[in-house]
Amino acid sequence: SRSSNTVYTYMPPLRLDVYKRDKKTNGLVAGAKLSILNAEGRVVKSFTTTSAAPERVRGLPSGTYTLREDKAPGGYKTAAPIIFTLTADEMVQEVTMYDAPLETCTVTVRKRIKASDIVWAHGSPSFLFDLMGTEEDGTEHSYAGSVTFTADMPVDVKDMLEGTYVFPNVPIGEYKVSERDAAPYTSAAS
């Protein structure tokens, strides 16, 4: 039997702490869906962030990786991917990705109808609206709202009733409001 002079050295696994932070407040952001991709573009780890602590990833070998945001949490823009390198020089390494809060606005839809055209015995007329469009980064959004007229609403001097619906927290972008047909009314051009 031959003896071996091979010496084995234990290398503890590398640890990567992934931080997802708010660009303005620097606080941890919960709800981001992130993936880590290896140099070949294969996903080696996927997770959803929390506001309690960074995501701790263990066991990745040294190499170049990409941190990609697959889905930004509500109220944030999707961050650009980050390329980083893990080396054996440091056992604990960190990568931080920042999300910028979405700039939002409020869209108010006003619907006017002639009061004398309403037959209250048939119920309160309701009108449905769709707000559809694209925010500045190309992400598409759609929202739905409605206005219901009631007999106790004030009538103006031109025999008109006005109802409003407010779409809050709409990301800045280009949108179109459309009205769905409602019997016995037909939608007006938007």
C-alpha cells in the first residue's frame, strides 16, 4: 500500500449578501423578485426580497454573475441588471441593487349626463371607464373605474349631473381613457 502526501484544505463556501434598497431612503425593499445568473446566463438562484434582512446566498463558486430584477415591487421602477464578481479573497461579499420609486400622478375622469334623460325607476345609471397606457419605461398598465349617478346628486343650471372617478397612483406615462357602452347610453369619444 502506498501512502499519499496529498493535503486537502477546507475552503468554507462563499457567502453573498444581496441587498435591495430604496434609492431615496436607502431602506430595504420587500417584494422584489430577483435572480442571480451565472456567466452562461443560467439562473442559479431566484428569490423575493424582504424588508427584514438581505438575502443570503451560500455555495456559489468564484466567478462573474448578474443580479437581475425580474419584477419590481409595487411603486418602484425595475432596476438595471448588475454584473458582479465573487472571489475567494473575501468569504462574505455584498451586492446592492437600488430601486427608484415610481413617479405617479392622479387621473380624474369626469362624466356629465343630462338629468332629465334619467329614468330613476330603472335604477341609478353607472358608467365604466378603462385607463390603459404605458409608463415611461414601456411597462403597460390598465385600470378600471366607474361612476354611478344617484338621485340626490346636485343638478347644475344646464340640467346636468356630474360624477367623477379618481385613478390614484398612476405611473407617469401616456394613457388613454375609454368608456364602455352602458345601456341605454352609448360611450362618448374620449
